[in-house]
Amino acid sequence: MRREPTTLPGKTWEFFSACIFYLGKSTLTSLFQRGDRQIERWSADPSTSGSQKNPIDRYEVLLNKIVEAEHVDVARSVVSRQAHIVGCELVSKDMPLPDKDSVEHEIIDDTPLKVAYDETLLRDKVTQEECRIAMDNYIKELKENYVRKCLDMDWTP
């Protein structure tokens, strides 16, 4: 019998262990089409069990490879989708660098992205991902305005 986790999972194997406790092993075996023993291996501490990579470990390898191939936008798109599943938003750690030399020019630069965002929302056959990407592009432009103002005022963004 599994014990209830006492902390939130920080490692992928801990997540699988928590899933077994909260959802039951049968849920995972059914979802992943793998036997009990395989699910147990994914939920074991690799430092003591020598177990193999679980699906999240493999997924993270895949994300790293797509980023190394210089397609970070593809990686961020799928991670953003997963963040939304749990009620969160993916936000870049770095503020975007302004691409204009004044706040006025940055503000003028907002218009095409605002229009693109509005047009995306008004399209009949649009996906949630397309809406989110258009919104994120517009928000990035607004952040550029803020950073430009901070730079002009000698503030820390």
C-alpha cells in the first residue's frame, strides 16, 4: 500500500508516485497501456532503484531537443497548453527587449498586433491555441512598451 505524499512532487518519479496514490495504479495502467510493474518502475526513485525514464522524463528530453533545434516557440506552445490545463499561464522569465527607440514608436508598433489579436478572436474557425498565441504576441508587445519606458526613465524593468 502506498503512503500519502507529504510534499508536492519535485521530481517526475514523485509525480507518478502521487498519481498512483491519488488515482490508483489501474488508472495509469489503463491510460499508458502498460503493466503494473512498469508503472511501479516509473514511480520509483532512480537513485535507489535504477529504474528507467518515465514518460515525463522522455518528454523533457524531447522539449530540450526541440529547444536545441532553435524551435523554442514550439516547446513553449505545448508547455503553455499544459499550464492552462492546471489553471496557470506560461510567462517568460525575461522581459522582452524593445525593438524601437522611443515609447511613441513602441506604442505605434502595438496596432498591428492588436488588430491581429482582434481578427483572430473574430474568426469562426479558430483554435484556442491560435487565440492564446495571438494574445501572447500582443502582451509581449505591451511589455516592450513598458521596458522601453523603464529604459528611458533609468528604472529597472
